[in-house]
Amino acid sequence: MSNFERLSGEATILRVIEDAALKRERVRVWLTKKGLDGVVITRRDNFAWLTGGGDNRVIESTEIGVGSAVITPQKQFLVAHSMDADRLIEEQVSGQGYELVLMRWHEGDPRERARDLAGQRVGADTLIPGTEYIQPDLLDLHYPLTDLEMNRCHWLGQRVSEILETLATQVKPGMTEREVAIQLHIEHIRHGIDLDVLIVGSDERIFRYRHPLPTDKPIERYLLLHPVARRWGLHGNVTRSIHFGQPTLEIKRAYRAAATVEAFVIASLQPGLRFADILAHQKAWYAQLGFPDEWHFHYQGGPTGYIIVDATRCLTDKQVQLNQAFDWFITVTGAKVEELTLLTSNGPKIVSLGSHWPRLEIQTDQGVFFVPDLMIR
């Protein structure tokens, strides 16, 4: 049995049920602290977190799912229209003890029925009349990640790395950015992985834009690949770069600086470290490397998991936790470095760093740290 089958097949049903029970207990403890009667959870990211990887989506282009979970101190309901209700209860929350509340399409918004089931004082992760908006609090409940989630993140990081390593041997000058993007998307689909973001840029577009979405431009010498992969609701965000022939000194300098800041940030991770302090260190490191203003031009990263990234947490006093996943995306004009990282009891680990991509050895205050290098072909 493959690692993927162990994480996603019949063998994990009991683990998923146990994981979902733990999440409901976190919510119920939080309800007591907040003095709420219940909570309505409809966002796709929160639904996946609550249910151990369940998916309440139909429409891809919205963060709001078609089924709402209601958690009260004693009960739990799943509210949905009839066209989705049975599928959700049987395939997405099987064995988790939800009471199904089925509505017809002409009977109104299931979220309003969910609100009424939740009690008098109700929290919700979407804007529902008569509820308190509690999305920031729910996001905090996502951490620390459970053992199941840590294993899934590790699997996801490894698969994305393998896909990028394989694709890097196939792309070549003359292909268009869109052709490469299509192939990148196909390879993720083959592994049962969705993409929430797909950036493929080349040459001067890497210097002009921080987010160079794919176009019909032919690739000349420099290529940037950035998939944001999602499986079980969890995200693996990775950026890799390839250069055909020797890169210019400008590209080498920019890439080395971005990779160095990435290594410094990851190596410094430890429980209790404030995210605001990480940002302060980043600013200093950019300056030391000769790029004092670059931190202004892109988010600097933060925790990931069921959301792509909590990129503004660095503006708060919240602290790093053990068993937390991170996406630090470091950009210097003309270069970007980004890897999926887990903070484990053995320290930080880049789980998206495979064995076949070239590595840079960076000396940090915590010792030598390896990050992906610019691949030269």
C-alpha cells in the first residue's frame, strides 16, 4: 500500500473520524470561552478543517461551500439543499455523527436555517444576519496541526516537489508559459491534487510582475513556476526557478538574496517566536543583503494549512506554534523562493525539498540550512 493510500483510503477512516472529533471538541471549548450557543461553519477551508478533510464545494470560484456545519455544545448538524445533502453526509462526513437537515432549493438559504439551529447567540464564518463574524477566531483553532494533518502536509510537499522536478526536465525554450501551466496542472490532477493558484512566468515578466500569470509568451531563458496545491483542504505552496544557460549576475544576486532570507526565516522558527519579530528580522536581513526596500513589494509569508497563507499575521503579536505549517515567500525583484515548511519537535523541516533539485547551502545562526537553488539547464 502506497503512502497516498494510507493517507486517503479505507485505512484512514477511523483516523479521520478521530481527527474530526478532536476538532469539534476544540470548537466546543471555544464556544464556552466565547459565551456562544453555537457556530455555523460554511467556508470551504473551515469545513475541511472541521471534518478531517471533507469538501463542501460544488462551485470552484467561491470560498463558500454548499453545506453548513452547525456545532453546539451537545449537537452537530449538516444543513444543505437536497441536491447536495446526501452526498455530503455520505461521502464527506461519514461516521462523524452529523444530523442531516435537508432543504429544497426554494426554501431559502441553508445558512439561515443553520443559524436558527445554532441557538440565540451564534457565531459564523460568513456574513449571516443575526450572527457574529468569528472567522479570525476559527483560524486560530486550526493550530496546532494534528498528526494526521502533519503527515498529509508532508505527503503533499513531497508530491509537489516530485511534480516540479519531473517537469523541470521536460520544459524547454520556445514553449509558451501557458503550455507549461497546462502540463503543471495536469500532473497535479494525476495525483489527486487541486491547484488554487498557478503562476508561470518567464524572462522579463519575472522582473516586471510579482505574480506573472501564464500567457502565450514563448519562454526564452528564465522560467518561474509556482503552484499552490490543495489536497484534503491543506495547501502546499512552492516556487521554483529554472534558467537555460548561465544566468546573469543580476539574477544570481537576486536569487541568492531571496534564498538566504528564506533560509534565515525557516532556521529561526521556534515555538513562542512572535510573527512580528520575524518580520523585523526579515527587514534587517534584506538590508544586510543589499535589498532594503524589497520587503515592501510582496507579502512575506506566514502560517499555511487550510488557508493558503495567513500573510498579515506578521503584523500581530501572535506566536509561532509547534506543529504548524508555513509558507514563507521571499521575493527580490527578479527572483522568488518559497517552500512548504513544518515546525516539528525536531525543529523546522522543508517538506517540499526533494532529492533531485539543486540545493543552496546557507549558513545561519542556527547552523547550515539547505534551500532549493536556481536550476541551470
